[in-house]
Amino acid sequence: MSKFVMKGDVAVADFDWGSAGMRVDPPSTGCSTFVVMDVTLAPGGGHAFHRHPDQDEIIIVKSGKVTQYLESEARTLTVGDSIYIDRDVVHASYNDSDADAELQVILAPPVGEGGYETVDVSVDEPWVSLR
């Protein structure tokens, strides 16, 4: 269903690393082609190494900076930088600064009831040894 999505209408979930708000997903909009998330990485926080077996992803830095891993390669991304990640590729995002980092995350296609699926590999080698 087409609709305006106002910032105050975005359901936000808090985590130990920051927060994520589902801006567009099957439950909130009925969208069946992509998912859009507003993600905040708190200072010192990060979304540890994981993969999305059935979803491609793009992460766009809207404010702050992040240390972004694409498998074992790491780069610092700042405002306006982005990364495209093929499905099932291991990646991680860390905020090593002293200010929040705001990200726009788009995944496609939606998977499962909520539209988002992740497999944590942060305790497996070689990922656990990279940080």
C-alpha cells in the first residue's frame, strides 16, 4: 500500500550496539520488493560479522563514520559513502568514533515475515579474530 512514512511512525528497536527502525517492510507497508531501515550505531557499537543468505544490501552513511568490513577488507566510510553487498557475503559495521553514526540500509528482496533475516557468524573464525 502506498503511504507516507513519517519519522515518528517508524518502529525502532534498541540493541546494545544502537538501534534499527523499519521504514519500509512487509508488515508496515506491504512492500514485497525491498526493505529500508534507519540504523544508528552508537559510539563504540557495531553490527558484528553476519550475512544475509537471500538478500542483497546497500548501506549508505548519512552522518558520522563507520569502519565497514566486506569479508576481511576494512574501510572507513563517511557521509555520502556506501557499500553494496551481494547476498550471503559476510560483512560488519562498527562505529569507532565518539558520535552516533546514522545509516540508511536497503535489503532486497524481503525475507520472512518481517522482511529481514541475518545469520550471525561473529563467533566463527576468521571473523572473531578480525576485531
